[in-house]
Amino acid sequence: MKVGLDHKVLVKYPFLKESQDLVRGHTESLDRFLSGNPGKSAVSRAKDRVENALSSKKQFDESDPGRLPPELEIASYAIARILISCTKERALIERFAQYEAERMFFYLQMEEPRIKRYVAQSAGTDPDASEVPVVKYIELAAQMRDDRWRLVNRDIVHGYVKVEAGEHDELLRECIRALIRQDLPLRVPAAICESLTPVTEQILTRFQERILEQFGEIDEGSFPPCIHALITAITAGTNLPHTGRFAITAFLHIIGMDTTTIVEIYSRAPDFDIEKTMYQVEHITGRGGTEYVPPSCATMRTYGLCTNRNKLCDTVSHPLTYYKIRKKRGKTPGESVTPPSH
């Protein structure tokens, strides 16, 4: 169904084909565009988009979704995707996708039904459907943490998952996030990344500042018992299973530890191989472009890695949450420890 979309609508949803067509009609080759004044304005706006994604406060302007002319505002979205691809920081890519999805979903709630339906269908979902194909559902639900989204908790009939009317918005938001995340990081020519280096360096600096704001300086004394146990095992010369290595590496990376320091921890292992370890650490920390986050407490229990549980463990569902709480309130001397659950 053909839907007439004015420029104000296209600016809000830059992933739409119509939005991309508008940009193509007003821009030249990428390198020439970036070197001109319009391109520089779009780059500056793109930098703002990425840095907004790093902010803990998500504020969207209902009356003004764009600061530049429509074609440049839409171009800034495409350039933002290029910027984060050049940084090669996968965690930054995830934050950008989440932010842009929340931003677009915010505007979508105020659209008339025909536009909302069109945007939803363009994102790959039917807002009126009472069921979703299992394959599509698994793709979307993988990033949704509430237990009710787990496939084992859903009604499945003939390869379709039943969806309640009130759940469509959550699925739509995840559809948009997945669409934005698709194909990232892009394969950007080295010359383009080099020309954008001053901007990407500023973004990376802000990214590191944000990690420090969120987690602060790394404090080993605030590590959850499971992570302490894994590091102790390495120090004692114990060979860890892949699941243990994955958990440590992902955890340490997210709280801000650099790759070299993580590799140094593994140097104490009896089977240490620097080239192999470096490859594995870089893969887990996102250099290959795939999202990897530390396992949840439930997953750690499944792996058999949950150990030395204490009272704080009983109140959290993720090792990162434990770390943030413990850092914020400080250690509790003599805190009692309960046996690990099996």
C-alpha cells in the first residue's frame, strides 16, 4: 500500500526506503559530500547522534525531530552508522542501535494509524498480527530479557507463536532495533575512516568517559563471587572451560578493562598461547562485529560457574548489576556466604 510521507515523517524514520531515496537525490559521492559544507554539517549532527546514544538520559524533542534540512538530517543517520563502524567498538554499536530504536519508537507513538502501520511493516512486523513465525520470534525475543518472552513460556501453534495485543509495541521496538543493528559494523573504506578520525577519536573518548561514569575505575574488590572464582582459578594455573573464559572476558571488557590487560590475566594459565588468546579475546570483545555480553546469573548457573553465592547474589540477576551495586555501597565485611545452587 502506497502511503504519502512528508519530509517531517521521513526525518523521524531514516531507515525507510523513501528517506534513503530523498538523500540519494541530494548528495553526491560520499567522499565529495563529506568534504563539503553540507557534509560537515551532517557529520557534526551524526556525532551528536552517537554521543546522545551514550547519554544515560534519553530526551527526545516531540516538536523538533531534526535540526538540519531533511536530506541532511537523514544523511546524519547514515553517517552515524559509518562513524560507529569506523570505531570498531561493538558495545558502542549496540548502544547506538538501542538509542535510535527508542527515538523512532517515541515518535511512532504519536503518528496516525496508517503511518504507524506502514513504518511497522517496513521494519518487518505486522502490528495487527496475532501470531509471529517461530524463526522471526526467536530472532526478536533473543534480546528481550523478561522471562515471558522465552519460547518455552509461549503458545506455539503450527510454527507460529501467539502474541497478545499489548505485546505488539514491544516487538515493534525490537524490530526497529534489529533493523538498525543489521549489517553493522559496515565495511567502510579505510580512506573514509581516516578522514573521519578526528570525529571518531572524540566519540571514543566520550565512550570511555561514559564507561567510567557507569562503572567507575575498575575495582577488583567489587567483582561478584563467580568472577573472583574464575580469576582465582586462572591464577592457580587451572585450565578453564570455554564458558568460563567467555564469562570473564565479556565481563572485564564491559566494565572497561582493555584487551592487553585481559590477555595478561590469561598469561598465568598453563596452556597460555598469546596469539590464540589475543584472537579469542578480540573476538569476544567485538572486533569481529558480533555482540557478546557477559552471561546472566541464570546462565552462569547453567554453566556450573555460579559459586560462593552471598546475600547480594540473591537480589540480582546479572554479574554486572552485582558489580555496580557493590561498588556504589562498598564492601560489607564478613558478609555470609551460601553454597552455590545446582
